[in-house]
Amino acid sequence: MRPWEANIRRVAPYVPGEQPKGEKLVKLNTNENPYPPAPGVQQALDQMDCDLFRKYPDPAATVLIKALSKAYQVDEDRIFVGVGSDDVIAVAFMTFFNSSKPLLFPDVSYSFYKVWADLFRIPYETPALDEEFRIRKEDYYRENGGIIFPNPNAPTGLLMSLSQVEDIIAHNQESVVIVDEAYIDFGGESAISLTEKYENLLVVQTFSKSRSMAGMRIGCAFGHPDLISRLNDVKYSFNSYTMNIPSLILGAKALEDGRYFKETLEKIINTREYAKKRLGELGFSFPDSMANFIFASHKDRKAEEIYKALRENNIFVRYFKLPRIDNHLRISIGTDEEMEKLYGFLKEYL
């Protein structure tokens, strides 16, 4: 080892989903929305004055905060924004999880949580999901330095009721609880309303899934003004200009078209429910997903074998070679046409 290497921080990095190149691909591996953003986003993009780009963006992200406040009926001082929900959660880890007590999150969950905990040297424990991949709320009735969990969970897609979510918060009012709602719009009830009741609750959402803007990197959090203030203190301590001007303008525009948003969600939900039927007929089993993906295993074939066969035929799904879930495939919900290609290949292959 060279002398300077002794002082390098070493972590096992998060492995993002593959972004394959080429034409005629069926890309069902990163939970992207298969439909374009609201039409107003394209109109705003066409009208954007590039002279804006020579100036720094508004560090307070005012235009986006105001749009979020209007869309969600939440006071502006209860909203924080960042470069995707990953950025928002990373800032929250740095801000709130500085205890010698362990951070708690499920053993099967968003794999970035472990990466952040290791990177920021946060002790953590991972209570195991039950045999049906459900969070056991009782596992969180103990001393901790903070809690985070997705709802619906990823990669399982299973949803906790709002009453179950509140039960975890109510049992942990001495630490910050983060509910990661990346997929909540596809079938659940948000915990944002609970931020009025619990000062220690932070609810995180993203524009990457339901709002079709993964490429713009927009995330937000809702919580008590004191939590939001502390998040901004940390943000301004290392990068005041986190969000670029196009993201601020186009993100605000995406929130205006409620009708298009609901129509797109309805299409994805209908396709998901039909996919459950078709995949079930093909011999797959899966938790009852309320997200925009299905977490499936086959009764006869190994998940890794199916994954490789799909990939060789330009159909991309997500495979995790990890304990407990190494015989499952996470299949994002695409357009009806994309899903038919998946069903057709699987029928022939199986």
C-alpha cells in the first residue's frame, strides 16, 4: 500500500441499474416511467431562454418550493428540495443520524441505505422482513438513532397502511423517522399529512418515478420547519447551488397538470394489475406490489437464468444477487407494448 492510500475512505458503492445502449430495447430494469412528462414540461423547455444558464440558480429553489407548496397544500417552510431523492436522503443522513445508537432499516430494502451509512460512518442494524417480505413494525419498538424505510418497500413493492406507518412513528418520537415514498403515487396514501402531527417525521418523494423526470434529478422532503431548517444548514455548508435552473423551472411546470398526472398513473396501475395476471399464468409468484414494478420468482426456473436469457434478447429487468432475494426478478412496468414483448418471450422461453 502506498502511504497516501492509508487515508482513503473505502466503501462498497451503490450499483445503479444498467443503462443499456442501442435500439429496439425493452428496458424494464430501473423503474422509470414509460410515459413522457406532462406536456407543459416540453412547452416550458422549448421556451427556455439559455441566457439564464450563465447565472447561478436560485439557492433557495423558490420557484419549485412554491409549486410544491401549492400542489401539496404544505407551507413553504416545510419543504426541502434536492438533486433527486438520493441527494435529499443523503443530506438527511448527514443531518439527523449522528448518534452512537444504530440507525434502523429493513434487511431487504433500498440498497443505497447501507452505502450512505457506511460512507457517513453511521452504525446501523437491519431488522429482517418476515417470510412474506413484510416489515414487522414491532421490530422498530426499540432504542435507535433513527429509522428509514420505503413505503411501498423496494424491491418488494409491498405497501404499509398509513396506520402502520404512524404506529412506527408514534413509538419513536425521540429520533428522526424518514419515510421514503418514491413509489407512493402508484397505490398508497402518503404520510405527508402526519408531518403536522409528528415533529420528528420527514417524508421524502421524487419526480423520477410517477412524474417521468428521472433525467432531471428532482427530489423533495416534507417535515416540520425545524427539520427543514437543519437540512438547509447542512446543504448550504457544502453546496448552496444544488439544483440547476432547468430542473427548477421544469419541475415546477410538471406539478401544474394534475389531470395528466392522474391519467398516467392510471395507465401504469392498470398495466401492473394485468401484468400480475399474465405473469401468474406463466408460473411466477410475487408480493402484491403497489409500486411501478413487480418482484417475481418462478416456480421452476432460476431467476438468474431467466435474467440472462431476457438480456440476451434485449429485454432488461433487474436481478439482485443478494441473500434472500437472489431468486427474484424486479420487473418495471413499461408500456402495454413493451410488456407484451416480455410476456411473449417468457412464454416461448419457459
